[in-house]
Amino acid sequence: MKSGRIPNTVHEAGPWRIREIAADFTLEDVWALPVCGGAEDFQVLLDHLTTFDPGSSTSLPTRVLWGARDLLGKWFDLSRISVPADEATGDRLTIPGTDEVSLAKRLPADLRGSATGLDQRFVPFEPLYRTDDEWAAEISNKTVHGVMHLSWVDQGNDRFQGQMAVYVKPRGRLGNAYMGFIKPFRYLIVYPALMRQMEREWAAKEAHSG
């Protein structure tokens, strides 16, 4: 099982509905996750990732970076990231280039209300929708409006692998500067730490279930 950053074209070739809903967003990057299982295990992946708390990560650099971003958000009024979305939003900002405050209104009827029931105490995202093989949630603050997309990709022989895609719309010069500044930290520290922790937890789950 190969994990790590993969070409955006891999995600773009999939049948994911997020591509229509967030067509005006930039696909920032795509990651193959170190988790595999059967079709029914997608819910397990969601439970793991949506309760992941970077502030309590086993990686010290990740905890430090997360804490530093939260302090900067507090000091410079950029919005905090360590509290649930419904506590952090305050006045809702519109999506750059639109008069919308959320992608929720773009959802077709069959996806509305489909993402309820997940525990998101530690993730500053608001769920958008859920299907049998994909899930999306959005985040909005004073630097960016973004979307986290998770998919359960069919590998054949009733085996599936998790994939995570990040869509963004930065807010002007500040947003672009912020995204550029954090990119090396995301690629070199945060995401690799997340992958290692997820791999350990998934292996432990499989050992327990076996």
C-alpha cells in the first residue's frame, strides 16, 4: 500500500461530486492515506480522521505548530483553529468571489443533510455531505475558505484505500501569503506526522479486529 502525496490528476480522474460543488476552488494537494479495508470501513476512517486532534498529536513539532497558529489567530484576529467551527466562526465571511457564506447551498437535494452524526469536537470544519465513498467538510476563516475531502477509492478485489484532497480559496494577498508560508510546514511536518499516526492507529485496529 503506497501512501503520501500523489498527483492531483489522480483525484481529478475520480467520480467525486466535490469537483462540481467546488468547481471554482483550487485543488491544493492530494494524499493517499495509509489505510485500507473493505467497503464498510469508510465509516471507520471518518471516525479516525474527524476526531484527530493536532493539538494532542504524538508529534511534538505538529503540536507546537498547531499551538503557534492558534496563538497567531488570537493575537491577529485571524480566527482560531483549535475550537469547533460553530464556536469559531463569529460573523460569517463570504466565499471569495461570491456572495455565499457556505458551499452548503450548492449541494443537490440528495446530498443535503447527509453528513450528520460524526464526532467533530477537535476539527474546526463544518460537514457538507457524505456518500458511501466520499465525505466533505469546509472551513472558513480570515485567510482562506477551504474544503477537506475524503474518499474511499476502490482498489479492486473488495479492497479500498483512503484518499484526502484539499481545496482552497485564499482571501486576497493575506490568504495567498499565508498559504505560501505554511506549505513547507504542512508538507514536511504536519501531513507526515498525520500519516504516521494514522498508520499506527489503523494497524492497531486491524490487529484488534483480527
